[in-house]
Amino acid sequence: MPGPRLQGKVAIITGAGGGIGRATAERFVEEGAKVVIADINRELGEAAAVSANARAGNAGGDAHFMPCDITEKAEVRSTVAETVRRYGRLDILHNNAGGSTAADGPVTEAPEEEFWRVIKLDLYGTFLCCKIAIPEIIKAGGGSVINMTSNLALMAIKGRDCYTAAKGGVASLTRSMALEYAPMRVRVNAIAPSATLTERVKKLISQNPAVEKLAASHLLGMGQPIHIADMAVYLASDEAAITTGQILSVDSGVTIY
């Protein structure tokens, strides 16, 4: 039987205190990875590390929490440096931190503060983590960068113009970085989920009729965090050795409906 799919690999997952990030941390540890859970919320991050470590079994996986605001350069540098110090290398960066809020809306109505909030968190945060982490991945001989965009970067929806701008930027950045760093054996891909049933998204669905309508259009039912986590495992593993520059929709068919 094949061994754990991520055995010997070291990963940083941002925003891993809950939702998709926590599910991904748990799956990575199950598959033998050493994982740094980077989250701005200490309580959630520490709980996620405990939960992930409980799933390690005999695969050799491990999880360690580090507080990190991905929009602060010094904190990102510290997180990357501590990861390498603790585990000796860095193979995988999963830029999961981000998200929209109910303050979003059409261009003519959305607060400018919300635009800059989501651009700074979702787009600049991804850019900054890549800027600091990719040199370490190159030192390790190559690896995988997994960004989080959204199916809303691939289709139109009303009332989310700030979020779609940020996630569209992440999709474009993913493609250009894939081309840029392929010679160094760094693969760069993005996952484009639809509305996934995290606690945050459940609240958004209840507050926004357009998102509620989107939720009803899922061909195979609403996605769970584990569905996104399983795609991240594939992209992090050697199974995805020639997969790069791709925006992979994990969206229950919403973008074809």
C-alpha cells in the first residue's frame, strides 16, 4: 500500500483556525505533513492544532500554531522563519486566509473601506505570503503554492463587487506566478470553491438573497470544508507534479449551471 501522501512535507496554512483552513490542516496532518497553522485568532488556532494532532496517527504528521496577521510583513516573515527553524524546510504554502463580509455590495453602494479591507486581506495577504515563502520553497527544491480564489471570480453575482475584485486578482496572480516560478519547480494553483458550509458562509447566506440563490443552484448539494481540503491535499502532493497555473473549481457544478 502507498504511504501517506504528504509524508516528509512541511506546510504553512494561513487562516487555519476554522472552516476550510482547519479541515485542510487536519487532512494534511493525516497524510503525514508537518503543518504550521497560521491564524490571527490564537484561541481558534491553538484548538485547530490540537484537533489536527489528534489525527496524526502513525503517519508522522504534526501541527504547530503560530499567531500571524498575513497583512503584516514582520509577522509573515516570523512565521516563515519559525517554520523553517522548527521543521527544517518549507514545501507547501496554502494561502487560505481571507473572506467577504455582509458590508460588500455593488460598486455604487459598497463602502470604500470594505473594498480596501478585502483587497488588503485576500489579495495583498496572498501576495505578501508568496513573496516571503516562495524563496524558502525554492531552497527546498520546489513545491506547491495553493491559493484560494472563488467561483465568483469566474462568474457573475450581484452584490459582491469588492470580493470578486480581490478574488479575480488572486486568480490572475496564480497564473502569472505559475509561469514565473516553474523553472524553480514551484507549482502555483488556486482552488475556486463555491459557497462552502462554514459558519461564516452560513451567516452570509442568511443575510444576502443573491448568495442564498447561489446556494440553491448547487448540482450536487452544498460543499463542506472537507471537499476543499481534499483538493488541497491533491495539489500539495506529488500526484499534482505537472499541475500548475490552474484555477480548480470545487463548486458542485455552479459555474456550469
